[in-house]
Amino acid sequence: MKRPRPETARLAALSIVPPPASESSKHRRDPKPSPSPRRLLLVALHRRCTPPSVLATLLLTTYLSYLAWQQRWTRNLLSSSSCRDHSTSQPPSRLILTASHLRSGPEAELRLRIIAHNLKLLYQDDKQQQQQQQSNHPPPTRSIVIFSHDGENNDQSSSPILQTIRQWKAGPAKGLVDQIKLVPNDPINVDVSKWMSILDDTHPSTSHTRRRHRGHVPTENTQTMLLNDSFLLLSPPPPTLWNCHGVCGLAWTAPPHDPSRHFQSYLRVLSPCALEAFRRFVGGINGGGPQRMTNVQDVIQRLEVNLSWARETKNEVRALFEYAGGHPDEDAIQRKLVGEGYPAIKLKKFFETEDPWLRHRLAEEGGGEEEEGGRRVSPALDLEVYRKKNHDLNHLSDQELEEHFANYGWRENRIYSRLPLVMKGWLREELENLPGKRGEEVIAILEDYLTMLNKGIQPEVG
């Protein structure tokens, strides 16, 4: 019997060259598919006789095939039935994730006070819905607060801030917080890194062993609210916010068909399917992971302004308040929205600077180059304060900061000087008309916050 050549035997082992067929199988159809580029490449390398140009072509073909497969796999993953919210007989549970960065001293206590206030109004909304539905089995709500801290040690067992947080949890936040977690501060990914520290452990797509830990919160039938501590609730959000079949926020920032149209990320509700899309997008599967982000502004553009990760789920992307003619942070739009029942106020947008230059510019309605004294920027502009109090600008140079202030900063009501900050007059009037003692509570928090801000912009003594 004639032995096969070694080269033929090796290729037969690779399923490229079939062994000699018997007479009974000559007319059978070969069930094996055509050789893939990868197998052709293996054959070429085995023979060691393929010209370099052909090898380069095969390598490129293999790489492009892999990229095409990865893109199809990601698209199918986001649009497949595995990424659709399943309706069940039970109402969905609710998970509230609050991200906060604490600094030492009075500011930490004030941040904790703000978080407790917001959670209190969110739980008050729950109680009102339960009374209206008269349900014996209301949807459960679980609240987790994720903290980072300026201190050197963020370990949960030894951090000095942990004792303050525990006292807060047992006192003002009693019954409002189910779990607290301390994580290292991420100065670039900020809130996103905190939310992900929980989502990576609680989402059903994580491994079975990781999901069995004590703090696991199932999210298969859970509406998840992502919060931070940059705003103050004036009233409970409308109940329709929780009835979300995708990604839902408060107010649109631009008209339809504007590519920058989005809603701000300080309060969002995500359905289970949207949460999976968000988690995968942040993790880098969709090509925009936080490991590639270089500054806070990059995070804002990719994860707040960009909503492609949400729209690819083919579920709704909805805001409670339609576009009101401008960005919700603009003073006139803010005043209009609050008058219509907008439930929140950003902690960077409730005050104004007592600066004659600024009053003059605002009175001009942004008209042209004729500023008071011929100046493009306020004489009180302090670049150190401007950079320190606007963390999304801390990557800019001094010249870029000055240009930003001249073109945008003064219109955006940013802190830019050491001049006194005061609450907007129209806002105080609106808050005084809130029902019960809520107005007094909100005004007291905002006044204390202003005191802290004014103290923080003054030069350090000694």
C-alpha cells in the first residue's frame, strides 16, 4: 500500500484536502463548506511556498472578515430579542443609583443633606403611587449610594469618611438608603465609574458566580434610575418618568433633527434593555469605552450628548419636557420650565454673580462686540477660579479658558470670579410658593450651598 506524502497528510488533518474517496462516495456531495480565509492562510504557511504578496492579502482578508463579524455581532446583540424589555405580570422593581464625590469638611455634610432630600422626594413619589394603585404588592425600590472621597484611603473598612456616612445613613437618610459603597475617585469618568461599579456586579449578563454575592440586585425586571449629587429636587418627578421603555430624562436640550439633542445625565431612568446597552457601550464593546476618554468633556460628549447607544436598542428615547426654545440651563428657559412644574434645579444654575459687567452683557441680550469699557471679558475674571469651579474645563490652557468665557462662559452662568454669588430673584419667588414646608427646606439648602460657594472662591488666608 502506497503511503501518502507527509504534506498531504498534514493538509488532510486541517480538513483542507480530503482523503481519497471510495467508489461509493465519489458521487456524494461534500457537506463541508468552502475553506475559510483562516484555513487558507494555515495551508499557505504549512506549504511555505506562497509568495509574500499573497500572504499579505490573506492576512488583510482575515482581519477585515473579523472586523465585519464583530460589527454584525454587536449590532445583532443590541437589536435581538435578548435585548428587549419583557413584560411580566409583576410591576417592575426600581433601583436608584446615586453617585457622589465627597470632600472633607462642611461640603461633605451638605452633599449628604442634598442626597437625603432628593431620595426623600423620590420615595414620597413611590408612596403616592402606592396609595393611588391601592396595591398590596407595590413595586419594591432599592437605593444604593456610591461615594468617592478626596482622602488618600478609600478602603471601606478604614476610610475616615465612612463613619460620617454611616451616621448619615442611620440619621437623616434612615430608611432611604439600602446600601453604601466607597470606591476610588476617577477624575475623568466621574459618575459613570461609580454607576458601573454596581452595574457590573448586578446586571444579569454578568457571570453566575459574581451575581451570587450578598449585595446582588436582580435587574431582569427593574427600572434603574441613575443620579448624581449635582442637582436638587423641587418636587417629586412625574410618575411617568418610571414608565420608561428605553432611556428617559427630564427635558430636551435642542429641537428635533438637531444632532446635539439630548437630555442631561444628572437624572435618567433606564429600562433593563437600555441598561444593558449602556453597560456594554461604557465597557467599550461599541467602540467608545471610558478607557479611551481623556477628560470630563469627552465623557459628556460620548455618554450624555451622544444617545446612539440608546437608540440602537430600538426602544424609546423620551424626555418629560419638550424643547422649550433653548437649553434648560439658560436663565429664561429655566424660568419657563420651573413655572411649568420642572422638578429639579442644577446646583450650578440657581445663582448669579453680582458683576456690573455681567448685568450689562445680559441686558444687551448677547449683542455683538460693544461690551462695557470695550472688554470682551469681565475685569473680575479669575482664571484660577474659573478652572477650579468648572471641572469640565480643567484641561484647557489659560488662553483657551479666556476664549471659552468670552464665547460661552458668561452666558452659561458659570462661576468665574471672587465676586459674591446670590440666588436668582425669580427662583426665590417660585420656591416660596411651593406647597407646605418644602419651599423653606429647599431655600435653606440653597442658601447654605451659596455660603459654601462664596467661602470657596475667596483667597486662602496664610
